[in-house]
Amino acid sequence: MIYLDWTFAVQIANLIIVILWIILGWIAVIRLRKKHFGALESLLWALFIIFIPIVGAAIFLIVSPKR
């Protein structure tokens, strides 16, 4: 019988999630810098992207305000 170590699979899944979080966050921040928002609006979006990982960046990229 083949022994399967589930902790390794969980570690790989966690690594993929962290890498996606970093990439998605950077993409969202770069696009945020290209938009011309006011200081307060940029700050709020940046905090939303940083403090609500993955979801915040995904919402910013989906909603993508037109300014």
C-alpha cells in the first residue's frame, strides 16, 4: 500500500494560496497606482486590498473603478 502524506499536500496548497495572494495583491496595487483617484479613495482601496487578502484584490480587479 502506498503511504500518502497529507501534510505535504496541505503545505503545497498553502504555498499556492500565498503565491496567488502576493501576485494578485501586486497586480491590484499596480493598477490602483495607475488610476487617478483622490488621496482618501486611494488609501481606502489600498487598505481594502492589503487587509482583506485575495478577496480585496479580487474585488478591486472585478469592480475596477473607471477613474
